[in-house]
Amino acid sequence: MNPKPPLYRDYIESNFKDYREYQRRALSQEPEMTKFLKKLLPCWLNTELPYRLLDIGCGNGNTCFHLNSQHPHWYYVGVDVVSGLIEDGRHLFSNIENLRLEVADAHYLESFSEEPFDVVLMWRVLQGLENWKQALRSAYSITKPGGHLIISTLLNDADVDLSIIMRDYSASGDIKDVTLRIFSEAQFRAYCMELGVQTVTFEKFNMPIALPRPERGLNTYTVDLMEGNKIQLAGGALVDHWKIAHIIKGDLTDANN
């Protein structure tokens, strides 16, 4: 029997102080991918409407925080399985009345089924989950008919899924291994069709700025190529496959319901 792959959840909890600081830095230094999301949303949504948005795997809620600066008339719910990050976010954002943070597992979101969301966000989280298909099914099930499911993850053009075990020797906790997955875009699309999705589109994210190589850890950095192009790496692994999947939920019910 193959050993169970190391999970991002375990890595984060074991190295919580470091990851909390990483999440806090994202408040003062808005991630470029979040800026990219803010540019895409007006292309996909009527942003004047009072949407309810669920951010799955929200960390401390920093993505909701940045979205709220542009769309303060929306109502945000953020969920994460790491309770310490939720507690930190509640402390940081206690004055934001239209943001609620809860502890929840991305694989099991049935508690939200009675009041589904206009927009469901899975931002840089799917590639670190134990069962991505179950998590995607769960997210789709709590998206309103006509609503939007938006996912940023690592997708390649081959008919191959990759699973990389990364060992962070600089990690302060006992758990130093973490699994990073890069999905086949074709297989990802096929599974969306199984769920009843009629249309899924993809936008490639290209890092617009140079990121210096960190002294330690798995943080992303860039390497310059010819003609001003850049590639992204994390811990020495190529992670230049970031794409944003946009799914509009039709009137069809989930094929697995």
C-alpha cells in the first residue's frame, strides 16, 4: 500500500507561526494573483449586485479583505480547516461587518447547502487538498444556479497529473514535507463535465513582476527568460502553471446528487 501523501493542512499546523506571518504579509503586500482576480471579476460578474461570496481555504481571510476594498457592498464568508488562521483573521478583521470567518473542511461543506452562494472562490487551495474531486464537488453543490465558481490552481496542458513531495528543511515545525499537485487541464475539464458543468473557461496567470528568491522556505520566486518573460518557482520546483478556471453553474443539478 502506498503511504499517505503529506497534506498542506498538516504542514501549516506544524509550522503555524511561519505560515501566519506569510498570511499577514499578504494584507500589506497584496498578492499579484489577487490583483489579477480583481481585474477579471468585472468581466464575469455584474459587480454592482450585492453578491454573497464564499472563499474556501481562505487562510486568515486576506483575499476577502482585498476584494472588500473594491466591492464593499458584497457579503463575504471565509472558511478554512486550520482553526488558528480563522482565529487570527477574526482578530484582524473584527471591524469588518460584512465578513464572517468559520472553521470548515473544504471536502465537507453541506452546512452551507440551504443558502448557496452567488460566488464561490477556491483560491490557490485545490492543489494542496487530499481529495480534489470531492472538494470541487462540494464547492459546486453550494454554488447557486447561475452562480460562479472561480478556482485558481496549477493546470498543465498534458494528459498527466503530477504530484510533487516537497521537503522544506528550513521549516520550524516537525512536519517538513508537503504535497503539491499539478493537474491535467483536460482531466479537470472532464470532471467538471461529470458534475453537470456546461462551460468552463481558463485564464492563464503570468506573474507581472520579478519576485526575489527567498532565503528560506517554499515562497514563490521568479527567473527571467528572454523577451521579458518570467517563470515561477517554489522551493526549486517549477510552478508556472497557474490558471484561473471560471465555471458558471447552469440549471442542471449536480450529477452526483
